[in-house]
Amino acid sequence: MTSKKVFIDSSVLLAFVDRSEVNHPKAVKTMENLARLNSQIYTSQQAISEVYTALSREAGIAVALDFLQACLQSDMEILFPQKADLIVAHRLLRANRDRQLTLREALNACLMQKRGITQIVSFTYWQNLFGTSVVNIT
């Protein structure tokens, strides 16, 4: 791993919290390794919102609230998009119509680029936008 800045995708956050998730053991190991490596952990408001919504529907509001509280009390930096980020994401989506990018992916990539974050931990397909790449920490 070349950089200590790592973006955590919603798929990893959800697997970390949900013990019934198939990737739960891998998510736990990943988070332990990131802590051991003193990595700077980032995620986005969109990722937090996505996990909160999934947890509130599947596990109940109490679990979702505990997740949100844990995020707020952690050292993980939560990135919030600005209008300029949405403009860049829109351009990226228009220029890559054939790649089937989601707005979430485009916004996360913009936020990562803005902060110089080149590595993401994700259990879902990542498009390697702006030269970013999926890193395996387990």
C-alpha cells in the first residue's frame, strides 16, 4: 500500500456492521489492518447515508442509529460534496455514458481526487476513476 489515505466504500461499512453479511469477516479484518497501518480513513456522506438506510430497513432504527453514532465518534473523516463536486461528477457521467457509472461512484471519485485519495476498499466493482484503485487490505 503506497498511501495511508484510504476511502471506505458503503459495501465495506455495511459488511463490517452486519454480521450476517457474507463479507463480514473480511470487512472486520480489513478495518483491523487499516487501524494497524495507521491509515487515514475516509468515506462520504453518501456512503454513510446508504448504510444507514439499509440498516434501518433490515436491522432496525436502533442499529442504524448506533452505526451513525459510531461513525461520528470515530476518526474516520466523512467527506461532503459541494456543488462544484456535483458539476465535476455530472461531466464525468456525461463523458462516460457507456460505463454505466452511478452518481454515487462519480461523486465519491471526485471527493477522492480532491483529497488526493487514490485507494478505495470496496466489495463492489470499482471503475478506477481518476486513477484510483481498489486496495486489498485483508
